Amino acid sequence: MTLRDLINKLLGRETASANTARERLQLVLAHDRVDMSSLTTDLLDKMRKEILDVVAKYVEIDFEEVAVSLETEDRMTALVANLPIKRTVSGEIKFKNNNEKNDKDIKK
Amino acid sequence: MSKNTRTILICSGKGGVGKTTLTANLGIALANSGATTAVLDADFGLRNLDLLLGLENRIIYTAQDVLDKNCRLDQALVRHKKEPNLALLPAGDPRMLDWMKPEDMKKISDMLSEKFDFVLVDCPAGVEDGFKNALAACKEAIVVTNPELSAVRDADRVIGILNTSDIEPIQLVINRVRPNMMASQEMLSIDDVQGILSLPLLGIVLEDEQVIISTNRGEPLTLTDGRSPAKKCYLNVSQRLTGTDVPIIDPKNEGKSLKDKFMRLMQTKVF
Ligand SMILES: Nc1ncnc2c1ncn2[C@@H]1O[C@H](COP(=O)(O)OP(=O)(O)OP(=O)(O)O)[C@@H](O)[C@H]1O
Ligand SMILES: [Mg+2]
């Protein structure tokens, strides 16, 4: 916080517009960057495969039910992975038909 | 190609941020430092580079005539009288947009590369065909932006496209910087813009009314004797582009009045 911010705060004034600009820009760019088809289906396929490889090391996944997709809501885009787990690798049955949801934010 | 010519795209996405002004000033500055330099106007729709260089009355042929084989390249090149190391290759008329292909631009830039050390390509605004044509002519790029929301947003789109090409390096110039507004935090800071676009910063250019005056005269600031804030910046960008290790101009040191000093104090981090 700068001296100016502090004074503004004490006086109950609005913060300087550069802060607002920065925040608005970051939001709109997060959206643009994904929109920009920078995440092509090719890339998404590759990512799906790598995510599955990692997860499969620890749990047994029901590959037929796997869904990995991008979902956009209110200017935020999330990578949503739905990976139904059959059992952990150690053998213990964890879930039957329950789905494990995995949400991750995307940063390019 | 025998020479190691640097062909540089000057682009921005958003219009009116200062591409043509940068191309003209950088062209003169590079030529003045001894490098033979060609500036290519790739803005076929709205050409302006000739005006900024004061060469509008000396154009006979254009890039279009060279491609059509109506004339040789050196007949179309307009040499600058005061800066003989600099030549302008004007764009054709707006109709040229219809048939121009990236390969055509590539052909022109290859021809220029045989004769010049630097080829600066002044790009049209937008990310459509005109931009893609200009892109095909270049190996590296300078993205020009202003410390404003819409300019930064459009720059980000252009960078996204450049990143999928094999243009390298891609460097950033932030134009129309107002130290006072940055100091009072009413303008995105240099760090904000650079951080968001995450490109290496080639330089900044201060907001300066001398830019308008020099445009009126058709004499880029780097060609004139006087001192002005923007001129100093253009020279700085030119030096950094040719590898001279000079620091980027820091807007914090540019305001000299008491008010500027006060603004700087207000910027002090308290916690
Ligand atoms: N540093 C500066 N200080 C003050 N005015 C400037 C500065 N840089 C550019 N300008 C002004 O901004 C306007 C647009 O500049 P310029 O024509 O170079 O932009 P451009 O990006 O080439 O535009 P276009 O997209 O239309 O080709 C001009 O009127 C110019 O004089
Ligand atoms: Mg222009």
C-alpha cells in the first residue's frame, strides 16, 4: 500500500483508477486468452491424456466415463475434469458410482 | 540472403497508438546511427508514413509497381534527403488489399533485405489480412501499446497471434506515458502493462506535444536538433534495439516540478 492509498482509505475516498484498470484488465484478459482458441481441441486432448496418466498412477479410473472440458461462467473459465474412480491402486474400493470433481483454473 | 537483415514488424492491434510515429522516428534514428534502413508502409488502406517523413510529394512508384514489374525496386524507393541512409517504400493504393497475399509481402521484404540492415514494417491496425500480410514479411516484432485498457487488451490479442508464428523476439514499447498520471496512480504503470503482457520491454515513449508539431512539419523528432521528452525516448529505443546497453527511461525521473516530487512522495510504500 502506498502513502496515497493510505490517505485515501483514511478519508474514505475511492482508490486510484489504475487499480481498477488493472483488475478489470486481468479479468477480461483471462477470458480473452482462453476464448482466443489458444486452447485448441488438440491441446485439450493432449492435456486430457496427461491428466489421466497422472491420476491413473494413484487411482483406477473408469475411462469410459471420463470427461474433461472447459466451462466458462461469469468471465471465469475453468478446466473441469470429471474422473469417476473405481478403486485406489492399493485395492481399496473408494467410490462406486460417485463422481470425483476436479476444478482447476486455467492460466496460459 | 547475404545480409543479416533485421526485419521488424511494428504492430499494435488497436489503431492510433503510435505505430507510424514510432516507425518514422526509429527509422531516422537507426539510419542516423549508420545502419541502412528501409521503412515499408504496409498500411495499404490508410497510408501515413510518407506524411510523417515529409516524403509525400516524392512518391512515384509503390510496392505494388515493384510486384507488377512496372519498375525496379530502387526506382520505387524514396530516399530521405536529410538522412540518406533511410528509404521509404510506399504501399500501393487501397485496391491492393484485395489481391495482396502474404507471399507478396515476403517477396518485397526479401528484396529489401538484400539492400538494407534494417527493414521496419509499419503495420495496419487490426488483426485481419493487412496484419497477416505484414507479419509474413518479418522475423521480429515490436508491439506498441498505450497504458490504457483497450490498447493493452488489443495488444494481448496480437501477442497471442504472434506467439503462434515463429516471430522472435517480440518486444514491447509503451507509448504516450504520462509520468504525472502514473505517479498519482490514475494510469496503469509500466510494470502493470509489462507484467500483464509479459513481453520484454524495449522502451517507453513519453506523451509529448512535440510529436504533433513534428508531424505537422513532416520532420520526425529524431531528425530535429531540439530536445524533447519523446525524442529522448525514441533515441533510447533505437539504441536498445541495436544492442547498446542503456537503461530504459524511467517515468519516475521525468517529472521535474514540485508537484511531481509530491506525487512521488505519495507513491512511497508505507506497508
Ligand atoms: N508520444 C506521443 N505523444 C503525443 N502524441 C502522440 C504520441 N505518439 C503518437 N501520438 C499521436 O497519436 C496519433 C496516432 O499516432 P500514429 O498515427 O503514429 O498511430 P498509429 O498506431 O500508426 O495509427 P493507425 O493505427 O491509424 O495507423 C497521432 O496524432 C500522433 O501524433
Ligand atoms: Mg499508422
